[in-house]
Amino acid sequence: MEAWIAANNVIHPVVILPDGKLEKVIGVSGFPTSAVFLGKELQWTGHPSSSSGALSGARKEGRTDSVYPKKLGKVIKAWNGGDKTKALQELYKVMPKLEGSDLDWAGRLDGFMKNESAKAFQLSSEAIQDGFWFRGMQLAQPYLGKGSEYPRVVETRAHLAMMQEKPSYSKEIKGGELFRDAQIMERNQEYLEAVKTYKKIMKKSAETAIAGHAEMAAMKLIDAYKPGYKSTCPNCDRKTHAACAKHRENVKL
């Protein structure tokens, strides 16, 4: 999950319940599985692309158009397209022409986008402080385009510029990119390739924060006997993803 969050720049809350109780309640038989609750009562469960009964009827009767006013179309398109800077610029262009409920919507969007930028800048700062420079840069960049009008842009740009002056910057960023790739490999159960990538980080970005993270991540996979795991092998542990004796790769750092 951490790999997916990092790869997709997710900044909304993500909750993981590791004990499997929720899956039992919902009746998960495969992924993805969605569920709808009314209070504590389960109303529907199944694949998100299918539904039946009352839920199906509600979906047919529901709105298929955007809930936002058409005059804010360019704003929503830019935001959903990932261009956060352009989204706010488009909002400020159209706001003087709006009135009534359209202006109310614009005001709510203004507050929402600024709140999202504040969270992104905070997470960016924390990621860099924790030694994940590349991730930190990724989190902030969508809000730092030319002419950005978000709060704290000047301070954030200054902080990132200061980081770029550090001697280890290039190694941290290149190592961070590889770390992201390795995390995706882990998510795809390519554990041996992930360890090899972590080792590459340790070598090419030696004596950096990201190299330290890579070493810990590699050791975690090795200690769990994951390199060599095959999902099709009946003897490999499908719960822990530990490779069986036949497929286990003895990797050394």
C-alpha cells in the first residue's frame, strides 16, 4: 500500500485493517471488492463495476452529469488532470463573472484547493525531512507551476531550491526514483527484482538517506524470505509471500 500511495501521490486518508475482520464481514472473494453500509448494516457487496437491486436502481436514477456548475468546467478539468496550478488560475479568472450558487461553489472550491495544497506542502516537507527527497518533490510540484497563486508557494520553492544546492541532491533524487520503482515491484510481488533495485540504490546513492531506506527495505524482504516467491507454487506461502525452499533466492547485501 505504501508503494501505491507513493507512486500515485495520494494525500487523502488511507485506512488499513490488517486483521481481516472487515473482509469477513463484506465477504471478499477477490479484488477489487466494494461494499455499501447504512449505519452498521451491510446493504450491498460486490465488484465496483456491478450492482443489483436497490443500489442498481439508485445508480440508474442518479445524476450522470457533473455536480459542479458548467461555468467551472475548465477548473474541474485542470484539477482532475493533475494541473493544480492551472485549476486555481482558471478559478480566479471565472470567479468575478459568477453569482449566486455558482459563486458559492467557486468559494468552496477555492477553500478546498488551498487546503489540499497546504496538506501537500506539509507532506512534502515531512517526506524530505524523513529522507525521501524525491517523494517530497513529487508531492509539492503539482502546486508550483508558473504563476501559482497557492499560499506558501514562495516558502516551498525556497525550501526546494535550498535542497537542490546540497551536494547529495542528485544522488538522493536518482535514488528516490529507483526506490519508487522498487516499491512498485514489491506491490507486483517481484521481490527479487525489488531487492536488486534496492542494492543498486545502495551502490549508486551511497551515503545518502535514501540508501539507508533502501538497505532497510531490502533487509525486510530478505528476512521474510520473499525473494523467489511464486504465486503459482503450492509450497510458497501465499499469506506471507515467503518463498519455499525450492524457489527461495539467497540474496546477500
